[in-house]
Amino acid sequence: MEDRIIDPNIAQEDSDEVSLRPSRLSQFIGQERVKKNLQTFLEAAKTRDPKKLGKGEGILDHILFYGPPGLGKTTLAVIVASELGVSLKRTTGKALERAGDVAAILTGLSEGDILFVDEIHRMNPQIEETFYSAMEDFRFDIVLGKGPSARTITLPLNRFTLIGATTRISLLSSPLRDRFGIIERLEYYTPPELAEVAKRASKALGVEIDKELAHLLAKRARGTPRIVLRLLRRARDFAVVSGTNVIGKEVLLETFKALEVNDYGLDKMDRRLLETIIERFSGGPVGLETMAAILGEDRDSVEDVIEPYLLQEGMIERTPRGRVVLEKGYIACGLKPRVKDDLLF
């Protein structure tokens, strides 16, 4: 699938996103429920005396953040480490291929350190199992040899906190998921929250944007901070080429036109999907396989990349007979909504 400006997954062009991230919980915008809970857990963790903790107890419970990409799971992990004043070791589920990789990382952690595993759902089952005793009893078991002569060596570990991040919590096995004491879901942001993100980031990027235009930018960001930052950077580029550091309405509209992002945050791929169902199948229903074949994309790309936002916004609906475009989907494409008929959904 071609690169999309509204793709919430991190891309190479987002390399400066790290410098725009807040370092304290008080600076983090949005996710009020999650922030309130984390504040409580962090305050409690700071009051614990490590010397009085039991053998299987940690300074801070293991944390699992889940939700759509681009909402701040990595940022929150960094903030937790910053708030506790401990080191943060980062890796990804895909990078952990052997038990030796896990052993090297875990034995290198100091007391109270945080291990952040992004895309934790991508760990294979064998690697998952190596975390069980590490998370519960802070020990790592290594099996040497095979058959009757096999023996187990136990390595003691310093107490640490594992923070996992995933966009697909259903792919985590129950034994691993149950070992997280704190599980928090991150929700899509509201336009006012995204406007505030844009306003704060504009200062770091060296440009100016007023409140009204920041809100206009936020409405096209699909509820995702990463997308609002990406759109802001592109608007900055257009402003700089125009010889100004102020993002005015003209510059902003020129940016949206060049990137083919409409008032509803849809790009050409989103509109192509909706228009295909509307024009070729009278609004649906149409099966996923058929739709993927017509779009020239694989089934997973359609289901995991294009559809989620359209479903979230009520533009399409999944039915037993296939996908159906709803009234909002017609409006978002600039088309007249179809009159409901006697189709059985």
C-alpha cells in the first residue's frame, strides 16, 4: 500500500516526533482517565520502600497500553520512566527472536528500571513464555541441554516494570495479558485536544498558527496526534516556501488540497473505497474479498488500515452480507445519501 499522509503508524518522516513529546504527565494532552489512573499508581509506587517489598512484588505493577496507533502509548511509557526517575530500555516484540535476547535485556536492568516492549503482540509464543517467571517472580529460567540430561539454571533479576504497547490486544495470550496489573486503553482524541496538540507543537517547530486554524487542522487528523503533527509539518513546509513562519488559512487550505485530504480527514484511498461501494454496488453490501480485489489491495490492508477509521466515524458498517456505506459516508464523499430501501443487512 502506498504511503498515506493520514496513516497513524509511525514513518521515517516522523523522526522529529520524539522532540515534540512531553516528558511529564502534566504536559500530556488528552487521555484524562488514563492520566488520572497513572498519576495515582505513580504516587503509590513512589511511597513504597523497596526493602519492605516481598520477593514477588515490584515497585510499579506491569502496565499494558492498547489502542489504535499514534495515540501516545510510547510517549506514556517514556513519561512513566521520567516521573519515577528510572532508566527506560526499549525494544519491540518482533526484535525478541531468541530466549537469549530476552535474558540479555532482563539481566541488564537495574532495580526499578522499565522495559518497554512496543508491538508486544508480535512476540512468538515461546518468547512470551520466558516472560512469565520474570514478570511474576523476577527470575529468568534457562534450560541447558535436552532430554534426561537437561537442567535449568535460574538467574535472579532486579525488580523491574514491563510496559507493553499493542494495537491488537486480542492477539496477546491470556497468560501474558493476565500478568499485567495495569491495563489501559487509549481512545481517539477530540478536535479541541488535537488543536491544543497542534498549538503546542507549532512553537517547537518555529511556526505560528491561531486557535481557529489549529481546530481546522485537528478536524482532519482522524482523532490521532501523530497525524495532526504530520499535517502541521506539511503546512509548515508550505508556509516556509511562501516566505513566512505563520500558517494562515490560505496556506492551510493549499496544504489540504495538495495532500488530497478533505474536510472529514479522508484521503484518496478512503474516498476510493467509499465511492467503489457506492457507484459499483449501489452502496452495498459488498464482500471484503471483492472490495480488496477491485481496489488492488490485499484483504489485510483494507481491513486493518483503511476500514477502522471509516467504521469509527460511522461511514461504513460491517454486516453479515458485507460492507455497507452509511449516510455519513455519502456526505463525506460529497454525494447525495441513498434512500433506505428493503435491503436486508
